[in-house]
Amino acid sequence: MHSQDYIQLDAAYSACTYNPLDVVIERGEGVWVYDVDGKKYLDCLAAYSAVNQGHCHPAIIDAMYAQMQRVTLTSRAFRNAQMGPFLKELCELTGYDKAIPLNSGAEAVEAAIKSARKWGYLVKGVADNQAEIIVCNGNFAGRTTTIISFSSEPQYKADFGPLTPGFKLIPYGDAAALEAAITPNTVAFLVEPIQGEGGVVVPPDGYLRAAAGVCARHNVLFVADEIQTGFGRTGKLFGCDHEGVRPDMITVGKALSGGFYPVSAVLADNKILGLFKPGDHGSTFGGNPLGAATARAAIKVIQDEGLIARSAELGAYFKGRLARIESPHIKEVRGKGLFIGVELNIPARRFAEALLEAGILCKETHKTVLRFAPPLVIKKDEIDWAMSHIEPILMMR
């Protein structure tokens, strides 16, 4: 079968919930992927930052394969020999007391919302069913009914009501707007350190620190969605680390398993996650031994291979090269680490398609932004090769 055969199968049998570029990937290694017709591409999206460690990293393969031969799933009705060590290593790495192991990023955000509300009722003393959570315009945290309820994107909500109440939208990057929006019923502020799906939008310097201070003054939980920005993507372990901010709670996922298996988590101290009791939350697959073993190996790769420092160094280089392109189409180049957005003054889709033809995979977001976020294992000469194609394509009429 050739690419067009697979594309026709997708069109025939998949609900039309995505608008992908027409490339059919068959295998991957490091920063490179290959389609079913044998063409090679440089991956500059990294599965929306899930493949920070590179495609098919051998150390993660070995750990996953070894666990697959032992036991893959026990459910939370029983304990397993991988979950405890995984959570210990994750908590020690991040500095939090406890974690809820889960699967997808959206599931982690849902659990964080429940955690914040529970803290609000049991600790802060908010009246039953009155808890409010403040979020920002341009946010993206997933596609569940509750999560789309606090989106500012009309399409995400249209025809999916009734929606979940209890959320308040404010401008992103405006700490004064946050303070003005807080009421006695406010239990949390949920924010992305950099808005990924929103177009790699970087807030003003000092915003996260100021927002964390506002939350602390008003006894409101500062909750950071680090699902895309975590594990080295921005050149720090977490996006909030750029301003020395320790959130009350964080959500993590994507690169937590290196792209091998859905693994996510909510992390916080005992004052929040210690409020849970059996039956309050659960997940059949959350904390399963296969996912836990995979995540342990994925975390170790990030540490052992110095991928955080690599992201900072090569991200600055890649962003600098992009910023020097003298194209009439470019409005702004922004980002941190290897998390870069190029905003254009015209629709970006045709540039993404042209890059595809040149052997570079990236994707438009919010119509006018090209997102460049390759695996953190990328090398300088690979960036140079990419730039030899990116620059003339962004100059084209």
C-alpha cells in the first residue's frame, strides 16, 4: 500500500476531527521519520512535545519491552512493582509530596480541577458547589466536556452543550486582571506557562511570578499546566522554572513517557492531594506497570542525556536563525527553548505544506502560526539543514 491508500482509508473510516498534513508515517528514529513510500522527514513537531527524547529511543524500548514480558496491567485493585518507584522518582524530581498517576493530559487537567475544588471546599471553606476557577483566553487543555467549557474558542464549544459551569476567563499575561477577577469563591488559577496550541504565546517577563504572588495573597491555588512545556521543552525542567515559580499543583504528561505510552500525572503537596480518600478518583490504567516502567526510563533519558540544557542551547540557536529571516510574511518569532512559534501575517497552511514537500514536518496552529518543536535530541547541523529549506520557503510569495 502507498500513502494515498492509507489517506483514503482514514477518510473513509475516521470521523473528521483533524485536518492533518498528507504524510503517512511508518517508522521513526531520533528526529527523523519515514513515510510508507520511503521518504525521510525531519520532525519539527515531536508529537506536540510528547517525543522530547526522540522517536523510538532504545533505552525506553528496552524498559518497555522488559516490562511487557512481566505484567502490563493490574488495575488499581492491586499494587504493582513499578508504580511506587515511578511516583517516588517523579516526586523527587519535581519536589512535590504526592502524585495522581493517570493517562492523558486532559485526564490530568480534569483531576487537577477536582483536586482544586476539593481543597476549596474542605480547606478554604467555599460553600458547596460555588467553587470558581480562573483561566485565560487562548487556553488549551484538552477536549473533554468540562475542559471545552472553559475554552475561549467558540468552535470547541459549539453543539456540545450544556457546558460545565464554574470557570472565569481573563486575558493571558495580565496579573492585574487576575487579581480583579478573584472572589471569595475562587479556588484556583489554571494557566499554561506558554500557550502552545494558542500559538506558542509567551507571557510578559515576570507574569508568572506576579500571578503566583496574587494567588498566594488571596489564598488561591496556582495551578500550572506543564503538559506541553514540561520535561525540558522550554530549556528548563518546567516552564515556570524560568521565573523561579513553584506552583501549588502541576499537570504533566506527553514527554513523561517519551511518546511510547499515554502517561500523565497531577503533582501537589499533601495539603492538596492528601485530601483524597479511596473512591474519590480513579483510573483503570493510571499507574499501570507498563506505563510506569516506560515513564521511569523516559525521565532517566532526559536527565542522563542532558536534554534540558540541550533544549536551551539549541533552542536559542534555532530561534535566532528563524528571527534573522527577512521575510515580508513574518510578524514575530517567539518561544523558549525548542518551543518556537513563527507568526505570519497570512495563513500558515501553505507554508507547512511546502515544508512537508521539502522533508520537514511542522504544523500550523491558530491559522497564522507555524510551530517548530523538534525532539530535544536534535543536533546543530540538523537545524542548519532545516534552515536551508525553511528560509526560502518563508520567503516565497
